Amino acid sequence: MKANVIVEKAFAFSLSMIELYKYLQERRETVISKQLLRSGTSIGANVEESTVAQTRKDFITKMSIASKEARETKYWLRLLQESQMIKGDYKKYIEGVEEIIRILTSIVKTSQNNTKSINNS
């Protein structure tokens, strides 16, 4: 169940990052916007790849990478928010990525614990 939720949330978040990228590009912000586009869409790409993982370890690895990308995205969003290089309220994006981080963290921890349980059996 959670994997389906994260697939949809990550995809929707990727779309929002594309829109934010366009907005920032229109305002001539090129460096952070490209970083955001890369890390923000990478979350969904890694989550999507995890759905066809060959092993539990592969699944955990892909979800862990997605989590790292989400944390990087949060960093860039916080930088935009605090610096106000491009005036705007980035709070909804930050809240969105924080929710994704919470879900990914839960998925990774649960998967790791399940792997430990299987290995200890």
C-alpha cells in the first residue's frame, strides 16, 4: 500500500518541481533551478525503479537513494526560501518534500527491519 502512495506522491512532486523550474527560469535563476529539477525529479525516478527491484536489497537501495534526493531537494528549497533570491513562498514545496521524506524513511526502516527478521529466522 505505501509503495503505491509514494509512487503517486513522488510523481506529483516531480511535476511541481518542473513547474517551479519553469517559474525560476522565467526569472533568470538558472543554477538552483537546475539543481532542483535534477534532485526533485530524481526522487520519483528512483521510487519508480524500486517498483521493479530484483531483490529486497535493491528495493531498499532505490528507496534510500530517493530519500537522499528528497533531502537534497529540501536543501535547495530552503535555500530559495531563506535567501529570497527569487521572491516567493516555497513553504508548500518544503512541506511536500518533508512528507515524502517521512514516507521514504518509514519504507526504508520497515524494509530493513523485515530483512533483518528474515535473516534471523
